[in-house]
Amino acid sequence: MAHVPQIRIPATYMRGGTSKGVFFRLGDLPEAARQPGPARDALLLRVIGSPDPYQKQIDGMGGATSSTSKTVILSRSESPDHDVDYLFGQVSIDKPFVDWSGNCGNLSAAVGPFAISNGLVDPSRVPENGMATVRIWQANIGKTIVSRVPITNGEVQETGDFELDGVTFPAAEVAVEFMDPADGDGAMFPTGNLIDRLEVPDIGTLEATMINAGIPTVFVNADAIGYTGTELQEAINGDTKALAMFESIRAHAAVRMGLIKEVAEAAERQHTPKVAFVAPPADYIASSGKAIKASDIDLVVRALSMGKLHHAMMGTAAVAIATAAAVPGTLVNLAAGGGERNSVHFGHPSGTLQVGAEADSVGGQWTATKAVMSRSARVLMEGWVRIPGDAF
């Protein structure tokens, strides 16, 4: 019996923030996968090792978590105001689909370094030493991201002493600015309210802040669902009843936010919206064993991604947290003590993170101008990824 040989595709395996994924240049993909559609999705699924009923992604590059089941496609931007076009694909672990509905804030930090190193940025924009400003068009949500990448001797600097909770080793700092971070074309608060009463069958009516900033996110109070906000992954990810509750909250919020028409559609839109719960600051021990003091943070936040509690905090959700915190009267703002603020320092399972955000009320509508955070990124491996030639 004849078997189709494997093909190899130029690729780079990168960490960005607390995520990692497989990066491709658009022109390096097989011709059938250079356009959106089934061929591209099938190729990326096979690269990552999905769908995998064992949920281990042993036969692919994925790491069996939402943070490590990611793909990125980059190309020179067609816009004179941007350097690179960035498309993000969140690959389902156990189901045969790729979710293109949102961005990955953590991998956004790796886009600038990759683009410079792979010739996607005009060399005249890259100094011999100093900081290169990379203008990124985030194609999933139609937004601009500005990345400031350190350059040493004409090359991307990856090593450094910047420490990021959720990442074991230090690296060079990459500042990332999310411009006009309200997601999509609609209002930042799609229901028109800072706090809604969200009815969820078998759970009850919950107060919720639903926001489109960074990524569509629904926030609820931790104590309203039986938590403290200091939980680590093992407290939730092994609890099937808890996971079902969070998915129900997420699905019903998605309908209220206008992202889907029916609750059942949420199963095919796992990447967005995110669901998170908040509480006032509290002492706790992070997953690394680091002691987090209530006096050092403004609030605690826990967020779920692709149906599981995230080990740290998604970058896009961090933008949502900071933006919501900047708007007096949201659940996030109230958990942080209320009032006006332009930055927030919150606790997550791996430690803490500080994010800046600017929000203004114009004509009764809240808008966000930008959110800023520092991450790090580095190349883990580069060369070719191999998949069977008939996989797409």
C-alpha cells in the first residue's frame, strides 16, 4: 500500500509572554493554505496535533493547554501605516476546529521580534542599537498593536533580566501597546451597562460586567459563584461541575454580548468570550510557591481560556481587566477599590501583573484609547515542521 510522504514547512516555535505557538510566514505555507478555509485549518490542526481525544497532542507541536495550542501567520503589511499583518489561530485540543475570533495578547509580544528577524520589517526601521518600533495590524480583530523591540548589534535582543510571573526564566523586555483596544466595531460595553444582571439556568442571576476590550470578556464576582479569587488551577480544572458552570456563564454572556445568537453556538466559539472572576486583594501562595501579599496588589483575578482555568493571565484578558478597572463602577473597578485609575496591579495564579489603560467617556459612551503592558519573547526552535502530505 502506497503512503504519502511527509512535507516540511518553514516554521518557528516561539514563546510570547506566558504562551507559545508555531509561527509561519504566509508565503512559506503550501499554496492551498495561503487563503482562509478548510485547507489552512486542516494544516494547522495537524501541525499542532489536533483533534486529540487523549487531549495530549503527542503527535504534534501543541502542549495540551490553551496557552500552547496556538498558531500565528505573519506577512508584510499591505498598509503603509503598518509593518506586519498578524493573524492568530487558537487550535482546539480535542475538536477539529481553529478559532479565528480573537487575538492572543501574549503571542503579540513575539510578533515584532519574529517580523524583524524574518525580514518582514523594512531594515531602515531597525536601529543598530536601541528600540525598534514595529507597527502590527492584528487581522483577527482589525486593530493596531505597537511593539517596542530591543535591538543589539542589529539583531533582536532576546536575553535580559526582565522577569514575568508565569515564565520561569528572565528575558528581554518587550513593551506592547494595544491601540483602541475595544474589540470589534460595536460599543465597548455591548449591553450599554457597566453591570448587568445575567441569568444563567441552574446557577441563578449574577451581576456581570461584559466588555469588549482586548478580547470580549465577562467578569463576575468570585463570591457570587462560591470562590475567593485566590484559586489555583487544580481547584477548578479537575472539577467537571465547576467547568460546566463557567461554560454556561460564558455561553449565556456571549448571547447577551451579541457574539452568538443561540447558547449552543458557544461550543464552536471557544476562544471568545473569556470568562473571569474577581475579588478584592487577598494574600495567597502562587503556583510557583511565591507569596503574594494583598498590600501589593489592587485585586485578584482568575480567568478561563478554552474551558480551563489559565495558569497565569491571557494578555488580551489583561487588557480587558485594565480597561474595565479604568471605568468607575464596573465589577473589576469596584473589586480594586473603585474610583478613577489608569493602571491596575492584579494577582493571578502564577503571580502578579501590572497593566496600564486609558479610558474616557464621550457622549455617554466609554471608549479606550490604549492599554500597555510589558512581556518578553524568544525563539525556542526554528527550522521546519513536518506533516503528512495528505493532511490538508
